[in-house]
Amino acid sequence: MDFSQFSGVLLFLFIFSAGFWLLIFALTVIVPIWLFGSWIDRFKENKEKKELLKQAAK
């Protein structure tokens, strides 16, 4: 195996490994933060709706 083939294999392994670790990072960090943030927003909206309904009932 000459240097060009060796460097091509190394480049492929680096790109594949970088993609794999970015996917793992996205699944373990970004997706839970996104889901938790949307859950908090929905909770705040429901709380505001309840307060408006209480004010309208008075």
C-alpha cells in the first residue's frame, strides 16, 4: 500500500469517525435539551392559559 492509498484510508476513517461521534453527541446532548426545552415551553403556555381562564371567570 503506497502513501496515497494509506492517506485515503486515514481520511475515510477520520470522516466516518467524526460523523459517528457527532451523531452520538446529537443523540445524547442536543435532542434531550431540545425535548426538555419544548416541554418547559408547553408547561408555561398551559400555565398562562389557566391564569387567563381564571381572570376571565372573575
